[in-house]
Amino acid sequence: MDVRRAIREANVPVLIGAVPLLKVQSYVVNEGYKTAAVGGSSLVQMVSPTTKTIAIEAFLVGPERALRPALEIMALTTRALASVTAKAMSVTGIPVISKNFVHLDMQITSLAFTQDNQNRETLKVSLQLTNVPRPKLGGLLALADVAVGVGSAFF
């Protein structure tokens, strides 16, 4: 089997921090740019990026359900935890790494777990993340994201 085919068929997890999501159903990245009119003309120029958001839906099946508390901790579900980790979060956010993307400085803004009677051994996870860029590292992190995107186009 050739290497490219093996990579395409491999179950590459999406990493939210150190938590692997093996059964991702959807991964949506939204990003765009603010625009501004140039002078009094009808020309428009892109000025700055808008907020980058990621929406992920995945399943935690069987023993993977034990990852739920780790996701909750990263989402800072308690005020005490938020105050303890605030200094660390000022340096770096949560990295989100997938086969095609690397997004650094992300924060979980919404986290939902769903379980139903038909799939009792399965938790459905819905995550919303927003980019909270750090001014000092902004340029370097954007380059890392672009480099991974370009590199993944060849596989």
C-alpha cells in the first residue's frame, strides 16, 4: 500500500489540547476578513481577519466517554478553575490539531454532550471554539497554520 493512501485511510484523530477525538462527524472552520472602502471610491480592501471559529461534532464511544471530564476542564466549567488557569491562558490557548489544520490559541465557547436511549454507550460531543489571538505570537502562529494547510494539500 502506498504511503499517501495509508495516510488518507488512517483514522487521524482531532486533538483538542491533549484530548483525542477519534470519531469526528463534522469539522467546520469559519474565517473571513473585515473590509473597508478605499477613499471615496467603490474599491474595497480587506483590512483585518475576523474572528476564526471552529465547530466540531464527534462521538465518544465506550471507553472514550472517560474523556468527557478533560473536555469540561478545558472549557473551564468552574470559576475556581478559571482563576487558577488564567495566567497560563494569557500565554497560550488550546491548540486544535487535525489532519488538515493546526489552530492555536483557541478557547472553547460552547460544549454540549448528548446521550439518547438508542446509543447508551455513546456520547455525542458538540464543541464551539473561538480564536483568541495573542499579539506577540500572532504572525508566527498564522504561518504555522498556513504551512500545515499547504503541506496537507499534497496528501
